[in-house]
Amino acid sequence: MRATFTMAARYQVCAACQSPIRTGGTGLTTEQLLTDTQGRPYFQGTSLAGALREYHRTAFGEEKTRRLFGDPNGAGHIVISDGDFSGALAWETRPRLRIDGRTGTADGREKFNVAHLPVGTKLTFSVTWMGTEENTEELNQIEQALAALHCGYIRLGAQKANGFGRVTLEVRKQCYRMADERDRTAWLENRDASVPLALPKVKQPGQITFELQGHADSILVKAGAAEWREGRNVTVHIQEQGVPVLPGSSVKGALRSRVAQIARLMGADGVEAQLFGRSSGDGDNGVAGRVIVDDVRLSKERKREISRIRINRFTAGVMRQGLFTEEPVCSPVTCRLSAPETLEHLCGYLVYALRDLGLGLYNLGSGGAVGRGYLRVETIRVTMPDGRSGVLRFDGQRRCTVEDAEGVLRDLCSKREEGER
């Protein structure tokens, strides 16, 4: 009887979360994570395989992907285990609020929480390859896919467009030749003799990146619950592991709203759905967002409590028991987002939306009516996949100058105009 495989390799992977990670919920609720029979969160092997398979298909083509991962007509050469989260796990939740796309205001009926595991959580899983001498090139393909995961070109889990799911990897590798008795015994007895693996360099998929540098004098993204201090409730900025965070979802929501306004003025409705996705609609399951916006960790923050009073909108008088206290944050801000090169013809809208943020035409977070969330932007740098870049620079009076010797900003904006025609 002919052996089904004569060689094998096992990769033991430890992934450290560099951003929050969400494993998916039970049913349609966002307030739960996927858990095992013991109530511990875990990551399904099918989800890991799906993320790696999609990258592999893009990098190596459909035929090689079917051979490695299999298809309905036959098994592949790879087995990916479920992912286990190690150590004591503390779930965290983020309050979210859906925005009415027509008015740009909050829909009071659509407040919800999103559960996730925090930065620093460790995830372990294994990738096992079983093949022959003729297809050992698949080992290099697997290692390139793991390298792409390590570099952030692949993200895991849900909420990826909101900055979730970025990990870095430590990988150990062990190879087996089934013709060798010692290797065969080690395989059957699952003996660990793995060695650290240096992941190869991998070419970044075509991504257009945007980086905004600036400063927030007063910004507040409200936490889910107020803090009780000296006999009063204080509304504080959302924090994770003691550090204030400007969620990627908050930045994305503001950008989406601005892009939609610009597109309508230009007579190009629907651009925001192509960039940021949309929920399920008439007879479909919706469209996933293509723009990824990372969280902004405000690690050098300063805080100050500010007390205000509520005013009765009908009498213009002070409301009884209307005194409240908030604690906005002052901090440097570095915001990063990226879009695939295939959406280059739409990235001009992102340039305009980010420019308007630098001009102070809209804010991030709550309290825009009282001057909060208007960033003092210093630079906005746009970098193309080939390394060319252009910069929008702002002075203290919010005046904008363009540094575009390589024509990046000109090309993006001209392609947007060509798309409209």
C-alpha cells in the first residue's frame, strides 16, 4: 500500500496580540465571545485556516491553494488546530453607538457593546503539513503566510476594519521523514524537538497607507460607565489596561461620515460603502469594509476634570440636579489607516476627508459642540505600495500646504475625478 505522506512538518505558533482580538459571538450578539465547553474563549481552526488560505490564494494562485488547503473534491496537505488563549483571561467591552448616515447623529436605539480580549493576550496554535518530497515547496508557502500574519498583512477574527486582530508570532518548527525510524517514532509519540524558526521576509500586499500626526487638546470618547469620585460621577475617556484609547471604530465612523458628505457633493453616492462596507441589505449579507483603521493609544495623556450644567432647552434655565463632570484627555495623536491598492481610484476621498480633519471642519469623539475632539494636525503622510509618498502639512492656524514632489496626492485626486466622469 502506497503511503499517503512520506514527510511532515509541524509549526508551533505563539501569537501575541498587538491590538484587541475578537473571536466572534454566540448567535448575533456582540457582547459574548466564542467559548469552549469550559467557558474559556478560543479561536476556531477554521477561522485561522480561512485567514491563511485567503492570503495564500492571493500570493500563490488558486491552483496551489486548492492543493495545499484542499477543496470539496479532495483533502489538502495541511491541518490547523484550534487556537488556545493562555493565562488568565479578562474580557473587555467597548461601548459602541450606530450613527444615522442621513443625519450624522447617534441613533439612540442602537447602543451596543463589543466584547474582545485585550492587547498582550497570547494565542497558541499549530500548523501541521503532511506531504512528499515532490511538494516540499509548500513549506516555504506556509512560512510566507505565517510571516504575513506576523507583519500584520493578515489579521484575525472579527472587527478587523476597526483595527482588531493584529498579532506578532514566535514560531518553532519540527520536521519528520517517515522513512527514518526515529522521526517516525517521534511523530507517533508526539515528541517535541522543535527549534525556533526565523520567518522569511515577505512582500507587503499592495496597500496605500495614511498616517496622521497631531495633538488633541481636549478629546473624550466616553467609557461605558462613569467613575465615582468624592461623591460624584465623573465621565471618563474609554481605557484599556489603564491607557486611554481612541478606538479605530470612532475614527472610522467620523471619516466615513465625511467621505459620504464629500461624495454626495461630488455626485458620487455610495463611495463610503465601497471603502468602509455596509450592513446587510436587500437580499444580501452586506459588504465588508476594505479600509483598516487602527486604534490610537493615548499613552502620553494629561487629564483634567471639567464640570458643566445641563440647560433646559425650552426655558433656557438650569435643570435641577443637572451638574455633571467629565474628564477629557489631552495627548499627542498618531492615527494610521490603510486601503488596498485596488481602491486607489477612491483614495482621493480619504485624502480630502483627512484634510478636512486637519482644517478643523469636524471632530472625533463626543462634545464637538463645546469644542472637543478638534485635532491640531501637524502632518498627513500618504504612502503608496512602491514607497512614493506625499505630505499635507498644517501650521498653527490650520493652513495647509502640499509637499508632493512625487505626484502621489495629485494622482490620487485626479483618479477620483476620472472615476466621477
